[in-house]
Amino acid sequence: MSQSSLNPPPLRWQFAHMVKPYWNSERKWLVRGAVGMLLLLTLGQVGLAIWTSYWHRELFDALEARSLNTLLLQIATFALIFALTMLVTALHLHVKRWLQLDWRQWLTLHLLDHWLARAHHYKLQFTSGEHDNPDGRIAEDIRIATENAINLAHSLVFSLLILGTFVDILFKLSGSLALPGTDIVIPGFLVLLAFLYAGGGSVLGLLLGRPLTKSTNRLQTVEANLRFGLARARENSESIALMHGEGIERDYAGRLFADVGHGWNRQTIGYLGIVSFSAGYGALLPVFPILVAAPQYISGAMTLGVLMQAAQAFQRLTSALSWPIDNLGELAKCKASADRVASLHNDMLQLEERERQPVEHRIELGHGRANELVFRDLCLASPDGEILVERLNATIHRGERVLIAGDPAVTIGLFKAVAGLWPWGNGQILLPDDAGVVFLSQHPFLPDGSLESVLSYPREPNHFSRAELHHALECAGVAWLAPRLAETDSWSRVLPLRAQQCLAIARLILHQPPWVFLEEATDAFDPKGEDYMLEMLCRELPDSTLLTISFHAGLEHHHTRKLILNRQAEPRFLACASELCALRKG
């Protein structure tokens, strides 16, 4: 094992490595052009801030001199500054948001290419690592990471430019301060005061913000518990209604909200210190430099314009110096989201790497001869290495009807192994080389959308004619749904399981697959209905191979062969079950 695998780099560096191709992609000049435009517009914002600073100086000097002509000139100058500020801000916002969306789109598609490839979205459930809620990481954490990273980068560059320019401005404006009773002279004393003011405010802000951070984390936890509890009630609404459990669910939700209330009150207490300090800090900021520099103005060393320009430069400088504290929350949020995205990406890369490496205790899935499905010395094991069945050898030819019965854990394991979703065990599964295998599970997938799109899935909705759709629905015994072909609904929720299984069988009739693997796909029917469905499938798919997993009696006459797969009588484990640790959920 390499040293890098023993000591992987921090997630933030993994995230940086992951997004590096975006900045060097085929569209790199467009992306770099947007970044360059963003930098130029940021320089424009800084230039306007400097111009505004000197405009304040001229304005107050005009007021002090009571010069109407100069005042009118400053009003016209401000109108120009105002117009340019609006233009630069609008252009900057447009370019920044384009870059944020483009980067987010690239990163989202990049992760989807890994997550939705070769059943990784399923296999990740059984692998160790930090990748819970991958859908949330792709949808939300990518958004936070990309948006906040660009926002923070812009504000940091802006603050650094402001710091570099206004240090010089304030140093020149503040002059020198002689400490009373000493010969010590402090040149540019307002610059030193700005650093002390910002530093002291940052330290106090950190100290006062600790209780708020803890209470906010606690509140986020109980808020998540409330959302989960309500989502659970929504997902199980039918069962709750049948059992009249609304009262229990209401009391449970009430207790969850009570926890939210306690968390809210604790956060309120945490807010008191930091909000009070922030209010005082912000209120003192525009006044403090004026009070400090007022003696020089009174002595005639400063004009009113210089005094007001120095006060504004002081505010700009302290705001730039306070960037780490002002953005502490956003930095933490950005880092957390970037780490979550990098962790998911890293776990998917490790999964892909393990799939490429030969592992003794993993089922080998490949392609063999045309018109044959072959199980060669197949051993099925559970994720922890317990052997379910071993030395399974069988060849199934095109057009056969095979009933698979026995222990549910073994039969369903075989179903998933043929689909490439069950790597635990060893031996070979050779798929037919002429066509793929269509798998129909007990709970079929019915995507939201029109009924026509459900039947056509995964093809486009207009792939089949209306006559073909009507025929399929009639064969599956759900002709009553034909008038609703153009209707859009959440069919997996509004239809009972039997109707869902009928739609899945109608989809088989439409697509005419050469190989069909059914996993209790008709168990919602009564015996008579199940007989009808199997007879109809044999009639409508005369050249297709049917492999049926079912535990209902009386189905043998619909099949030409029967495989009985029973579990091992005594528990035994693979010789090197520890190798499976990398393939199962930790």
C-alpha cells in the first residue's frame, strides 16, 4: 500500500485537485476570460472607492470654504461616480453569477458521471467512507462550495486591494502624532489605530461568537430532526392513516418542535453578546477616527475635507482588516461543503479503483457466448463474508422459462449479482453477448411525469405509437389507464402496488427485451391474476428468456426449468472475508 493511501491529503486539497480540470478544460479561455473580467471589474470597484474618498475630501473642503461653484462641480462629479458604480456593480454581478453557475454545472456533471455510472449510486451504500446523502452533496454542497468560493475570493481580493491602497492614503492624511510628555513621534498614527481597532474587534468577536457557534450547531441538528420526522410522516402517510396514528405523530412532531424551541432560545442567548458588540463596534467605527483626529483639525493641521477623508479611509481600512472575522461563518460553510463534495468524489474514485483490481473474493461479471447466461462455480456471500450458496453451475439458453425458488436471501442475491449490484462472493457470471438483461423488481421504478413517459422509460415518451401503448396496457390488465396517458402524476404514490406491477409488465411488452429477470414482480396478484400475467408474458414475449424468482406455489407449469437455491445449513465464511471490508458499509 502506498504512503499516499496511508496518509491521504486533507480534503480541501483533494477538492482543489478535483476542480483543477475545470480551469484547464477545453473552455479554459472562456473561463479564464471571465476570471480576468471579474478581476478588472474588481479593480474598477477599488478605483471608484479611491475616487469616492477624494471626492469626500473635495466636498467637505467646498462646504468649509462655502463655495457654491465648487459644490455644484462636486455634485456633477458624484453623479458620474454614481453612474459608473451602478454600471460596474451590475457587470460584476453578471460575470460573477455566470462563473458561479458554470463552475457548479461542470462540477455537478462531473460527480454525476461517477455517481450514476455502473451502479455506483447503489454500491456506495455498501462501501466504507464519508458519503452519506450523496444527492444532497451533489445538489446543495456543490452549490455552497462553488458560490461561496467565488464570493470569498472576490471579497478577499477586494479587501487586499483596499488594504494596499488605503494604508498609503491614510498614512499620508493622518500625519504624525507626538505622545504628550515624550519625544516619541508616531508617523501615520491612524494606520496603527486602524490595525489595533480591527485586531481588538476581531479577538472580542471570536470570544463572543463561541456560544453562538455551539448553539447554532445544536439548532441545525434539531431542525434536521424535525424535517426528518415530518418527511417520515409524509412518506408513510397511508400506513399512518390506516392505523389512525395521527395523534401519535402529532405528539412526536410537537416534541421535535419543542427541541427546536429550546435550540432557538439558546441561540438567542448566544446572539445577545455578539450582536450587542457588533452594534457598538459598528456605531463607533465612523465616529472614532473623527474624535481621534479632531485635535489636528482644530489646531489647523487638517482641513475639514482631509479630516472626513481620513475618517472614511479609516473605515475602509478596518473593514478590509476585518475580512477574516466578517467571513468566518462563510469560510466554515464553504470548507464544510467542499470537504463533503471531496469525500464523496474520493470514495467513488476508490470504488472505481477497486473494481479495476482483481480481487479473489468478488464475483466476476463478464460476457460469454450469444444466447447463453452462464453461472460458473458461482459462490454468493453476504456483505460480511458469510457464504450463502457455492459451486453453482448452470447454463440458461435463449427462450427458456426458468423458475428460481429457495431461500429469499440467496435468490435475491443472485438477482442482484446478475445485475452487477452484488459483488460479494466469487466465481463467474457470463451474460449473453447478443443483448442485455432487463430486470424487473418487486417494486418497479415509475418516474414522475406523464403516464406515456412512464411506459416508454428509458426511451423518449414519443418512441411508441398510441396503438402500441394501448395494446400494452390492455395486455397488462390496466386498459382503464389508457385515457390518462397524457396525464402527469406521481404514479408510484397514487397507484397501488398491483397497478404499479401491471405498468412495469406493460413496459416489458412495449420494449420486447430478449432476456427478462423477474424478482417477485407479480407477488401483488392473486393466484389467478398471477397465472394470467405469466401466460400473457409467454404469449407476448415468445422468443424471450424468462427467469422468475417467486415463492408462490403452482407456477411450475409456466416454466420449463426450476432452480432451487437453498442457504448453507451451517454458517461458513469466505477464507479472506477481511477483503470484503473495503466493499461493505462501515
